[in-house]
Amino acid sequence: MFLPRIIPVLLLKGKGLVKTVRFKDPRYIGDPINAVRIFNDLKADELIFLDICASRENRVISVDLVTSIGDEAFMPFAVGGGISNLRQMESLFRAGAEKIIINTAAVKNPDLIQQAAEYFGSQSIVVCMDVKKTLWKENRVWILGGRKNTDIEPVDWAMKSADLGAGEIMVNSIDQDGMMAGYDFDLVRQVSDAVSIPVIACGGAGSLEDFKQGFEQGRAHALAAGSLFVYHGPRKAVLVNYPSKADISRLFDKTEI
Amino acid sequence: MIHIVDYKMGNLRSAQKAFKRIDITSRITADPDEVLTAEKLVLPGVGHFSRAMNILQSTGLADALNQAVMVLKTPILGICLGMQLMTEFSEEGFSHGFGWVKGRASKFSFADSILKIPHMGWNRLQICSQSMILGDITEKDFFYFVHSYFVNCANPENVIAQTEYGNVFVSAFQHENIFGCQFHPEKSHDAGLKILKNFAEL
């Protein structure tokens, strides 16, 4: 019985943990290392850390911080934020990261995907795309932390990334981010159906039921969420949480693939 | 003391950290002499089969491992690619492995894109025969898998657990002092730690 991965996405602004709504209004949540310790206790499958300001501030996610995360985390984790060359990737892997996430740099220089996949292996390179709908409801890939429209169509970009050697595609919906109203299931499904590599759904999960739908309807093999794992209740009190393996197993119990 | 063989592929820290959590000392080594004198060995690995085999051969680690495993009968646990390297052959790079366990590694191939490659996520074991290493493990436990190639054993008696993902494959095997698991016990939380503990206490 296959179970998809359930992955907390922790957004960094420098060294603090924040959470956004539609990529805006970052709210300070706490200390990332403290969150790692709690997710250790809760036995999270994997963690994703993204420095959301790195690309547009022309810097890279802090190697010092990634080293501290690596010292603490029991589970594999992926890191992203402003990473644009193999040297940076090497120092982040050495700091303990299991996977590298590239976004803006991959769009600007698609060859980076191939170089990284050949050097470090496809399984450790994740291409993340931030997607926003136009006024005419067409999906477009945005870069620089959701600041710039590239006019690229997400399905095309996913197929190209996969061809270049990406190991996974992370589809992040800017419109759904922080809304906790469900993933953009159509978008996730379109991307997932277009590639043979695993897809990570991100943006909008508000309940465990959304994970089930992301897997069954969206055909994502990993379900990521931010707000759901750091907020509790309608007033969004900060409370780090994560479902137990028994809960996850029950959730997907009737699902067969 | 467990020696984790370092052939410059994959994140070895996670294996070492997992042993530390169950209070077992481990040491990462790339020294053939240390492999020969090790009490127990772990052969980890993420990456490409033929590249791994080439590195093991060019560094002298392959000779030391053959001696330790086949002559000195040192207990060894192969994880993921490490397990596949223990077989005779892999379709990945069409390369020969150590051949300690009769069998080979083939690539997953699915007609439909619903089943993604690699098999990356959690899955359970169907336990086929009792092995010390699976002590206290039940068919309800979930383990963390990341692989595009899977093992088939030529001798069914070597198969101690199998798992289904599109097709049924060998998720754990044993042949005398040689143990292999396709999943990552070091990334599988409590159930995985149990396996590492079982191996350490052999």
C-alpha cells in the first residue's frame, strides 16, 4: 500500500520563519530550529525550507542556517531560495540538505537543471514553479518570489524540466497560498499527467481531506502545506502540528493506485 | 561499532544520525583496511549503479568488501542502491554488481503516468520469512522508499520481505551474513530504527 509523502513547507525570511497569504504579508511564526525539533517529535516525513526573499534580494538561503537545520533534523529536507549554481548546491548538500529546490534560476538558465541532475543525481534536484492565473484564467509561471510573470505555461515548463533531468516537480499555486481552501487540483493534475516523475502539490491545503484529493484527483505523489502545519483554529494561532502515520494511513485507506 | 562505507555517493550523515539516536556508535569510512577489520558494515547509497561500482573498484573498497563479506563473513546491511550492488547485475548502466546474492536489479516501467518513477514515498512490507533483522516489524509498519530500480532474487529463500508498487519486488533479502533493504531505514522513523537496532544487535 503506497502512501504519498506529507511535507511541511517552512518559509524563511532571512533566519526567521514566516507564513504568507498569496505570497504577501509575511507573518512571523517563530524560530526554524525550534520548528524542526517539533517536527522531529511529530515524525514528519520530510521538510521543505524556502527563503522567499533570497532570489529578489540576489542572495542565497543561509548555509549557516541550513547547517543548523541539518544538525537537528531527523528527516530528509530540501532547501531553496536564490540557488543558481553548482557550487552553492554543493555547500548546501554538505550542510545536510537531501534535495535542492531551484525556481527562478532554472527559468533564467534551464541548463542548470541538467548540470545539477548530472552532477548530483536527478533524485536530489527539485524544480519548483510558482503559478498564478491571468485575468483570463490561464496559468502562468512567475519568478522572483511571485514578483515577475514569465508568460511560461506550467505544463510546458514541467515537461521541459523533467526532460532536462529534474527529479521532482513542485507546483505551487500563488492564488491558493495561505488560503487553506484546497489545492488548485486542476493545475496539479495537468502537471502530474504531463510528466512521469513525482509531483509535489503545494499551495492551499487546509485539511487532511485536501491531501487525499491532491493525491486522488491531482495525482500528486507528495502533498505539501504551510498554514495547515503551523496554524491552529479559525484565528490562526501558531501551533506546529502534523498528522500521525496512523491518521495518514487511514486517510488513504480506500485509495488504490 | 558499525562502519558505514563511504564511496562518495549519497548523504551518509542521515545513516550516522539514525544510529546515534539508538545509541549505537558508527563511523563513516573510505579506508579499505577499516572495512577489513570492521565488526559490522553498512553499505548505503543513492545514485547511479555503475558509477558506484566503478568508485568502489577504483578505491580498493570493492576488494576489501569482498574479503570482509565472503571470507570473514562480516555482517553487512545494504541500503537502497547498496542492496542492489549486492546482486549480480543491474540494468542501470548494464553493470555487474558484487554478486553476493543471486539476482538482479531492473527498472520500473509503467504504461500509465499515474504510477510515478521513482517509487518515492511510504510503503509496507509483506514478510516472507523470518529474519533477525525484521524482528518486531509488522506488516502494518510503513517504510520510506526512493528508487527507480528494484531487485529480483534468483533464490526465493533469500527473500525476507516483498512490496508492491506496480509490480511486486524484493524489499528486503538475506543470505547468511548479507542483508539488504530497498527502503531507507534511516529515514523511516521508529520502524526503520528498529531494523537498524536489530542489525546492530545481531
